[in-house]
Amino acid sequence: MIEWIHPALVFFATAALVPFVKGKGKSILLIGFPALAFFSLMLFPDGNYGVFTIGGFEVVFGRVDKLSRVFAYVFTLMGSVGMVYALHVKQKGQHIAALIYGGGALGSIFAGDLLSLFVFWEIMAFSSVFLVWYGGEKSWANGLRYLMVHTFGGLCLLGGIVIFAGQTGSIAFNAIPASGLGGWLILIGFLINAGAPPLHAWLPDAYPVGSITGTIFLSSFTTKTAVYVLARGFAGTEVLMWVGVIMALYGVVYAMLENNIRKLLAYHIISQVGFMVAGIGVGTELAINGAVAHAFAHILYKALLMMGMGSVIFMTGKRKGTELGGLYRTMPLTFGLFMVGGFSISGVPFLSGFISKSMVISGAAAAHYPFVVLLLTLAAAGTFLSTTLKLPYAVFMGEDKGIKAADPPGNMLLGMGLAAFICILLGVMPNLLYQLLPFPVDYHPYTAEHLLGSFQLLLATLLGFTLFLYKLHPENTISVDTDWVYRKGVVWFQQLKNPLQGIKVLRYKDFLQGLTLFSRQVSQRIQSGYLKHALVMIISFVMLSTLLFSLFKGWTLSLDSLMQTDLTLSQLLVFVLIISSTLATVLFKSRIAAVLSLGMTGFFVAFFYVLMGAPDLALTQYLVEAVSVILILLAFYYLPAYFEEKTAPASKMTDIAVSLLVGIVMTFYMLMVMDSHLTKSIASYYLEMSEKLAGGRNVVNVVIVDFRGFDTMFEIAVFSIAALGIFGMLKLNKKKAPIQREAALNGSLKREQIEEAVQREVTSK
Amino acid sequence: METALPNIQLIAILPEMILALVACALFVAEPFVPLEKKESLGYFSIGGLLLSGFSLVFLWGKEISTFNGMIAIDFYAIFFKMVFLSISILIIMMSFRYIEIQHINLGEYYGLILFATIGMMFLPSATDLLSFYLSLELMSMSLYVLTAFMRKDPRSIEAGIKYFLTGVFASGVILYGIAFLYGLTGTTNLTGIHEQLAGQDLSSSPTLIIAVILMVTGFGFKIAAVPFHMWAPDVYEGAPTPITAFLSAGSKAAAFSVMLRVFITGLEGSHDTWWQILWLVSVLTMTLGNVVAMVQTNIKRLLAYSSIAHAGYLMIGLIAGNNVGLTAILVYLVGYVFMTLGAFTLVILICRKGVRGDQISDLRGLARTHPLVAATFILFALSLIGIPPTAGFVGKLYLFNAAIQGGFYWLAIIAILNSAISLYYYFNIVKVMYMDEPLDAMPLSFSPALKVALSIMAFVTLFLGLYPEPIIRGAISSVKIFL
């Protein structure tokens, strides 16, 4: 017995089947399955389905109630209608992406817990981006930016969920208080998807470059899912009301300035979603009903508008208002259907916008927010002005640019026709929609007062439009958006590149460019591949963090122990010699001289041991010094003969600074450690016991051959093995590959030469 | 005085002893195996690794501390030993075809991998600074040689020398830190150090802080954290690709496995000091790693930066220092190992005679010629970014959770921002594979073993994303030793 069919599952299954069908079968599959999902919604009563327990948390895949059901209705409906419009598309990838995207949206709608919500949320982001990318070569960068913003939003959501779940101990998705870091992070994650300024830049950036059919789905699902989750989680949060008002006005203003026809519509999405967000913010039953109804209506008429403009682009290949004009003659059907959408969005009576938009405004009025009512009404007028008057005027009427075009293919017209039909149906029979709403509706749109008010508003706007027609002519401009939020931080990256260039105007997309620029700088300058730089970085870190700690912890140095030491004249002399030979090592230009003076330093140190009365230690030190000097000289024999001085003065200064820092900090270390209270050393044990246990008076010898006899034995073994290895390598090197040595001696170890030698070796075998 | 030899339980090092014997046998057998049959040595070493893994059965559920408290066997150690054994098996399976193409199919290659594995396997068992240092050196020395193993290729030689010189410098720094700790507490045993530090208030003792700074520096080098990461891109680029993968997965996991022991078992008392340093290092590591990866054109360098960035994420768990954080590190490491190995497998696949195959542009149109391989890469990329349903997501979820529970909100937010940035460069590769036209037929260098290895990696990456329960349980019972 099938308990419940998750509509998202239907969409995913369709996506999985698409690669295997062709022709008519494909058409049936693409349109039929989403429609099937639509009807399946009617079959099952409210309740929680698909409940699992994962990792101690209850995951609910299917929470069916009125709120989720109404969104699911419009999403599945839109899936079908959108597919009709997209039937002619040959790339199956587009269909698959759209279906997975729709499935993700449905999954989010039905998610009863935050964890599965997050998973579907990410599925939406990652599938929808392909619809942007199918828009062609130029959409790549926009799509990537889109995806990055959504990933960031998704992770904000995740962070919020983790905090929220940690505080409440439950991941159930119900009303979330907009307080505390968790609540705010979740809200930010939601608002990014809703396209609220200043986090909206991805929307007008990505939608206009998406594929013609893909944009229909894009404009339907992402923002409306955000509206749903806001209605579910944050209803009645006052800040949302103001966010919504800002969105409504903001979108309209930018839409009026915009010339790219699809970008204009993209700004309108922000504006219309603003109405919904405001309604959610008001939070009364009427306002929430209004927001949901508006989302329902908006998905359909915005899709219709997008389809209309998509058809224009599809047939003419032009995207800007200034390049178009007079198309009503060649594309009459498109024009007619587009106007249905245009009048809907403006709230003309007997169309869907009329019955939904006014609900939000009435909701705000009933809740006594007169200012909100005023601003939203203003935004509504602006919508009428730009979408219904300016855009069609520029594209279909206006100056005839003599563009050869015709109405688009049948399936596209049919898709538009279906959408237009539903717009009119809802406008005429509002109860169809009202009975689906989450709260009982006691609202009648067709009152004389309301009708009169709308007509007044529309007429006044129309009058204004005719009077200032010449001013509203589209101009071929790029409007600069408020992306300055992203800009500011990036300016200095730009300056880094070329200080003379000065400050440029940077836009949203430049944020990424700035990052890549910085990245390039780092990989060229810091990541130079020089060993020296690597070591300088490590040393500087150690030194600087020590200094920082010493400052913050207020370490004090007492120099008492230093002062108490008395130096004899001969000791002082040896010190001077040690220092001067060290300096000589650094200053000598000749390598041999430098190595020899390094050896001198060692010898003087050994001499110091003699003065301190440890001749055996001094002898060992002498031996080691002699051997190491000889080894280094031997190494030089195999290295290239010349030694070019390439160090630039500036880099020399850093070297000196780093060396000095090392010297100072090391001295500091030593003095600190001598001052601090260390645990008892085991030296006294050896001094006491060496004669008793091992019967020897030379303590050092006793330690080496008796107390640590095993150590010494293994040490000798290791040394012998190492010596054997070195001997073997030297012998091997002489025997073969003369070219390598030759090349090495000339200092020109070229890849080709080596490959040649290898080749010769291989053939000779 | 009667000094008896300490009571040593040799069974504690049974898996390592088996591996050492196998490795020695390899070195002896290698001259007698003809060039075209060197592959059999590889299968022999896989057999050794499996046998060693099987011997873990005898240690299961035991709590042993032996060699004067230098080596411990507990669930934590066994957990990591299993991880390292699987890494080595996968690395050898990835290598067969590659080392044949590069003319380095010699028995020593496998032998050195085994020795490096022995070093790694001792690390999570090390409960003493000395045994820790020795194991670290055993691992590192083998890796230095392996890095320069393509000795006819100047890039490999350069990488080997760079790795060696900076590596021994870092080892010296660790040793210096050990000396300070020993001087302060009079013991090298981690539990002993903990007791000593607990007995007295040393929170602002200069010696302790200096020791901590030096330890962080040394470990920072081994896990390739910024600013000690400079070697990583060059070494990753020059080394034979399977060895690069070995460095990125094995060496990093090994360093983390012992870092937890040292910092939690040994230095927990001074958490207040070291989280500040680690916080800074972690933020630098995540940010620089991700941002610089954006402009790389060489995949191996790109993955090097990505691996740097992941070290930054992993450090979050240690900074949080709570139970969730330690669990998160283990969970994330397991996922990370499989997904990063998977990403490197792609580079191995496109390498063939005459084609180095380490440029991103070499992947053009891979989705057309080999759709399945391209799809597998998307899986690894998603996991590396941390998108469900993959292993990387589960790990990141735990890490963020740890940061938030520990009150490190900023760290979590910075990590989130960085994850968004990382999307850019992984999907840049996806774009090249899916949107560009292929240049030629692009034959891939598959071998049967490689196919099996790649399927295992893809399966585990996906499986742990869908059903992470077993690994989470394992991690939780592993970190119980720190409670």
C-alpha cells in the first residue's frame, strides 16, 4: 500500500527517465508526470508522511498541510506549463536540470524538518545553475556567481540550523524566533533566496542570461520557495515587513531604469516578492493569505511575462529594449498573451493579480500600517508603469525597427496560452484560489470601492505615462546597482594591481575578479618557489608570535644570572673571535673562504670548552667540525662552479632583518629558560652513580658506553649504514650518466639533455 | 642495582612488524624480479597491508600501554591504523599504470610506501614525545625519497630537495619544542606532561608558551597550514601523482592523528594558550588556501591549495577542543581521505605517454569522451565543497557544529565563506570538463586495479554521505580516550 507519493520523487523519477525516451514519449513524459504529481496532491489528506529517524533526529519528508499544499499545487502546475513551453528544446540536460530543480523545490516545500529542508535547498541551487549555464557561453561566469551566493546562503542556513538545533534540541521546522545567532542565520539564508537587497545581486545577474526556457523555471521556484519558508518560519516578524517594502520599491525603481528586457522582469521579481515578504511580515491571517495567494498568482503571470520576452529573444535574438520595437505586427499573438500577464501583474480587475495583490495591501491596512500601505501602493503603480506600459511600448509598439520576426513555435504559444488562461480563470473565479489558502478567506475583491480604487490608480498612471512618454523612452544604459556593498572591500585589491589606475567603479561581479587578482598576486609574489621565502615565513611566524605573547603576557627578563657570571680575559677574547669569524662567514664573497671561516667559528667554540675544563668534549667538537667542513667542500666540488650574486638590495635588507630577529629572539629564549624553574636534571644521578654502578671516573665515558650502551651501539650501526650509503651513491654517480654530471657542472641541467641521456641509456640496454 | 628489561608486549606492534617484514622482503626480492613483472611486487605489498590489517583483529578492544608507556593500543589507534592501511592499499592500486608510464616501476617504490605506512601507523599509537618524533621521521624520510622518485625528472628532484630541506627544518623545530617541554616537565611521556602541567600553574610560563609555538610550527608544516605551507604546491606538483595523493591524504591524517594526542592528552591544560595560535593559523590557512586556489591552472597545484584549505577546516575541531570537535576531525578525515584520493585519481587517469596531464586544460571535454569519469569527479568536487549527500558534507556539519558549541562563531562563519569560495575553483574544472570541446580522443590510463580503487573511493564518498552512522560511531568511541 502506497502511503503517499512524494511529488518531488515524481519529478526526480521523470528526470531519470528523460534520457531514455524520444519524440512523443518525451513530450508525454515531460508534461504528463508533473501533471500527475499535481493530481496526486489531491488524493492524500493532511498529515506527516515519510518520517525517518536519522542520527537521533526525526526527519520528515512529507508534511502535508494547507500551506505546503498550495505551494505544491502551483509548483507542479508550473512544472507542466513550463514543460509545454520548453518542449522544443533539444538538450535533454535542460529538461533534467529543470525537473531536478522542481523536485528540489517540492522537497523543500514538504520538508517538515530543517535538515531535509537544507538538503533539498542545496539540490535546488545545484540543479538550477545548469539552467543559467544553458544560456550559452557568456552565462558561465554569471552562473558561477549565482552558485557561490547560493552556496554561501545554504551554508548560512546550515550554520543557523546547527545553532538552533543545539539550543532547542529539535530540528522540527516550525515557527523560528528571529532572535539569537541561529535564528538570524536561518533568516539570512532564506532572505538570500528571496532576493532581498542587498543580498539580491545574484538575481538580476543570473536570470537574464539563463536559457530562454530555463528562466521560466528559475523565476518560479527559488524565490517562491523562500516565500514559503519565510511564511512557515518567520510569519509576523516585523523586520520582514520593512524588508518587503524596500524590496517592492527597490525592484520597481531598478526595473524602470533597466533596458535589458529580461533583466527588467528580474527586477520585478524582487519587487513582487517584496509584496509577499511584506505580507508575511504583517503576519495577520489576511496578510499571510495575501502573500500566499500573491505567490500563487505571481508564479503564473511572471512565467507568462518571461515566456513572452523569451519568445521575443528566441525569434529576434535581441535582448535590449532600444533594439526592439513595432513587433505587434509580426508577433501579434505573443503581444496579446504578454499583455494578459502585464495586466495581471498590474492588478487589473478580472485578472489574477487583482485578487491577490490587493489582499496583501488590505492585510496591511487592516493591521494598521498606513505607511506600508502607501508605499506598497506606490510600488504597484510603478509596476503598472514599467511592465505593462513601458516594456510593451518599447518592444511591441514604439518605433518600428523593421525587425523580421514571427510568432514562436506552437508549443511556446501553447505554454503562454495555458498560463494566460489560468491568470484569467483565477481573476474571474477567485474562490478557486481562495479555498486553497492556509486560512479561511473572508475577502471579496470585487467591491465597488476596490474596483474604483484600482481604476483610479491605473488611470492616473496611464495619464502620467502618456504625458511623459518621451522621458520613459528606454535608454541604452547599464544601471549601476547597489552592489557597492560588495565593492568597497575590493577596491584595494584593484589598487594593488596598479596604483596609478586609481579607484574604479566596481560591481558585484568584480568582487570575484578582485579575489582572483589577489590570488594571482599571492601566487606570484609570495609563492615564488624560493626555499628562502618558505623558511623566512616559518621563522617570522615563530618569532613574531613569541614577541606578541611576550607583550601580552607581560614577560619580564631578569638579567641577574647574566650579571653574576664573571668573564676572564681569555674567555672574552674567544668570544670576540667567535663573533668575528661568524661575521666573516656572512661577509666573504668566496664560498671556500666562507666555509673555512664557518669552520673557524666551530673551532673557537671548541676552544671555549677547553677553557671551561672539558677537553674531551672539545676534542669531539674539533673532529665534527673538521669532518663537516670537508663534507661541505666536497659538496661544492659537485656543484656548478660559478656563484652568481643575484640578491637585490631590498631582499638583502629583509634577510638582515630576519637574521637579527632570529638572533634577538633566540637570545631572549635562552635567557627566559635559564630564568624559569625547570625540573631537576638527571645530571646529579650520573655524577653520583657512575663510580658506584659502572666503576668509572670519567662520567661522560661511563654514560656513553655503559648507561647508554645500547644507544651508542645502535648509533654506530646507523652511522655505518649511512656511510655505506654515501659511498655507494658516490660510486654509482661516477659510473653512469656522464651527461648529467657534465650538465650539472655547467650549471645547465636541461630537461631535454636528461631525456636524451635517458633515451640513450634505454636503447643501449 | 637490578635492572630488568622492561616488560614489552610485542603484540602491540604486530601490524607494524608484519609490514616491516614485508617491506624488507620486498627490498631483497626486488633485484630478482624482471622489469615487466614488477607489478607482482605491488600485489605482494597489498597482500602485506591486508595481512597487517587482519592482524588488527588480535588487538581489537584491547587497551595496552607498553614500551615504557611509549606505545599505546586503544580504539583510537586502531581506528587510524585502519585508515592508513586503506590509504596505502588505494595508493598502490592507483600507482600501477602511472609508475609504468613514468618508468619508475621499481620494487623500492612499494617498499618505501610500506615504510611510510609503518611510520603513520605508529603515530596515533605514540603516547610519548620520543616515539612520536621517531615515527614522524620514519614517515617523513620515506616520503622525501618517494617525492624525488622520478629521478630523471628535474621537477621531481626539485620537489624532493625542497620537501627534504624544509621538512628537516620543521622536524628540528618540533624537536626544539620537545626539548622545551622536557626541560619544563622532566618527562617526555604525554600523560606525565599532563600531570606535571596540571600540578602547577604554568599558564603564562614562557617556556611552555615557547614550546607550544614551536610545536604548532612543526605540526603546521606537516599538515601544510599557512604560513608553513610554502612547500606544498611545489612538492605536490613535482612529486609522482600517487605520492602527491599519499602526502595529501596519508601524511596529513597521520599528523592530525598525533596532533590530537599531543595537544589534547599532553597539553590540554594550556588550551587557553594554543587555541589562540591555532585560531589564527586556521583562519589564514582556510582563506589563503581557498583564495589562491582560484587562479591555479595546474590541477596538482590546485589540489595542493585545496588540501591546505582542508587542513584549516580540520583545525577547527582541535580549536574547539570539545568532544564534538575531536569526533568531527575523525569523521572529516575519513571522508577527506577518500574524496581527495578520488580527485587525484583523475590526474593519474589523464597522464599518459607524452602527456603530463596536470593542466586543467588537459581535461577539456572529458564529459564527452568519458561521461562516467567526469560524473565521478563531480561527486568528489561536491564532497570537497561540502554539499550533501556526500561524506564531505557530514564532516563539515560536524566541524561547524563543534565550532558553534565551542563558542567559536567567527571561525564557523569564516569557514562558511571559504566553502563558498572553494566552489569557484572546483566548478571551474567541472566547466572545462562539461562545457569545452575535447581536443582528441583522450585515452585514459586505466588499469583494473585503478578501476576498483576509483569505485571504492566514489562508493565510500557517497555512502558516508547517505549513511554516516558507522563512521560517526567509530569516531565517538575512538575519542573516548581523551575524556
